[in-house]
Amino acid sequence: MSSRPQKPYRIEGTIAPGFESVKLLYDHNMQTLAERSTQLCVYHDGQKVVDLWATAEEGNNFSGDTLVNVFSSGKSLETIAMAWLVGKDLLSYSAKITEYWPEFGANGKGDLTVADLMRHEAGLATFNVSIIGEQLFTDNIKLNKVGSIIEEQTRLYKHGSRREYHAITRGWIANEVFRRVDPARRTMGEFLEEEISTPLEVDAFIGVKEEQLTRREKVSMLGFRFQFLESLKPKFLGRRIEHNIFQLIAKIVSLIPVLRGGSRSKPPAPFKGMRKVEFFNEPVIAMGETPSANTHSTARGLAKIAAMMAAQGKWDGKDYLTDAAWAALHENPVTADMGGIMTTSFTQGGVALFSEPAAGSSKLVYGLNEGRAGFYGWMGLGGSLFQWHPEHNIGFGYVPTSLNVLDLVNERGKAYQAEVVRCIKALAAA
């Protein structure tokens, strides 16, 4: 008999026949993990089969329409924007960035290709200055406030690894390329709203408008002290994180290369004044365009966009990407070590391809891939997921507000992916 204390929470939404076990898992995780508020949405074969949201905060009006920062899950939206240009024959992944932005080539960056940038191999994982929040407002981006800073940067690579995770900078650079190539000279935020979010009738924004700020739910990080104390508990006594003390230590050890600095020994904070992750809750940051780390969406929005991607860029009779653009986005996955942290496989268009891990792979590689093989896309700091599975025609979105940054590969969300695939296989076999 478990002595785990009962945790009050509210869960709402719908589930399609055959996917009841996904709701049971969702209910279990809300009860047992350190979740505040979450959303989970899944499409299969063009139909919404999972649409759940929950909150453990009394009096909170959190719903399926509440906007949450999904951090790096937004990276896959920037890949869709770039692929759209490819489909218009305006951009090539193999082309040098200087073909579209000559000034980018300053300080030894002239031979970098679009694919180098999208695979996190540009050597620009950090900048030598901090960006001021207002510089990322759409009008200021168009005045080249950010572009001029990027032009002055120098490539730096970590010893032995060309691929280094461009956690924030990839989106800033890609946005500058996009707005120079797009015939309407739009930013990615403008493109997303006009070409994707509005016609698909979804909530997904790179840079929220002032009137949308009240729709947001703020994110918060699970403290390291909390995680350490919880890791000492066995599951049956109510541990509210996924890993025990030994697994937690292994996670921290895996972070040592990151803590040592990456490509620059002591880079400045990406944003001026930033001291912690909750800085992203500030309105001035939320309203700016940081495609790689500051997309505000719902699980419903992410899942529907992912469903369109699983259907090869088509939805409700409309082509959001051409066949050639969709194929090019997913082509030429290259597997490489990423900054000494883990091995990743990124396509030329900048989405990760997840595959069954080979025997002898590291625990991080197993955690990253096992249970989500066949999915494309990426994930966000602390928990969010935005991925699609073309073979099973799955569009998947998961959005939490409680960030577990030591869950490096978002395993708590991956459990839902694995269960969805299991349900689909069971339905096919019935």
C-alpha cells in the first residue's frame, strides 16, 4: 500500500476511444510529479485524439487556451519558416549565408552555409555581447539592431566538436536571413502569424502582442535543492521527480561540459539583465522575437502544426509547404557529437531525427531517442515537446509550466509519446 499523499489538482479535456491509457498516464503524472500546470494534445491521421490540460494550483484559470513559453520547441517553427523559403525557390540549404546577407561574412564567417546554421554548426552558439530586450521588437529587428551585432561576431568552436547547441542564437541569425530573403521582408514572427497560425487557426506566436500578455501563464524552474531532496526519496514515499539520487548525479555530471563554458569561456548572458530562466517571463522579453527560445503557444497549437507536418505539409486542402520543401527539410540527417553532451542527428533543415539507439549508446542518447523513434522536431527547456511522426501520422504537443532543467531530454513528455505510439499500434492490430 503506497503512503504517497494525495495531491489536489484539476484535469480537463477529451480523449478518443483507444487512447484512454494516455489519460491515465497524464493523471498519474499530475498526481505524482512536481507539475504546476500542463497541456497535452495529440493528433492522429488528422484527428485530435488527445486534448488534456490540468493545474495543481487552486484558483488558477489555466486552460487549453493558455499561452506558455515553449522555449526551444520553437526551433522547429523557425525550420518551417526557412523551409517555406526553400519551397519558393528563394533559399537553398547548401548556399552560403552571405549569398543572402553579404555583411554576415565579416570576421571569418563567409563560408558558413544555411545548413551549417540549422545543424548547430555555425560556431556562433554565444555572442560577445548581451542583447537588449527592446532590440528584439519586430520594428527594431527591421532596423538591423540585432543583425549588426551578429555581423560583428567571430566563429568559435569547442575543441573536438563542430556541433554546439545554439540554444538562443540560431533563431536570431535565422530570423535575419529570413527577413532578407522573404519577398515581403517579414520577420519570422510576422510570417508565422500570417502563413501558419492564422490559416491553421492555432495559437503560436514568436513575440506576443501587448494585449496577449494576460493570456500567458508564467514558467518557473524546479530548484536544485528541491530536486536533490526529492531524489533522496523512494518512489513509494512520494518522490515528485523522475530520477533518484544516483540518476540525478549522473545528470549533473553530464552537464559539466556545459558548465565549463562551451565555445567561449565566460560568455555574457544572452539578454542584458538576465540572471535566471524566469527572466523570460518579463513582458519586454516575451514581446520580442527570439524564435529559438521564446515562442508562446499552447499544446493544441503545437500539435496541430505538427499534424500538418506529419501530413507532409498539407492540411485541409491547403499546402503549407511544397512537397519539395517538406522533403528538403527532412533530408540529409547528420549524426554528430553536440558539444560533448550527447550525440544528435539533425537534418539540413534543422530538425532532429530520433531513432532507436544503438547498443552501447550513452544513457543520454537512450533517454533522447528510446520511445520516440521516428519522430522529427525538437524540445524545449524543462519539458515542452513539439514533434511529428510521418510514418504513424502523429502530431504531438506537450507544454508544462514547471521546468525540470535536469530532465535534459524531456523524458517525462517522452512517456506520453511512447504511450501514444503503443495505442496506435494496438488499434491497428485490433
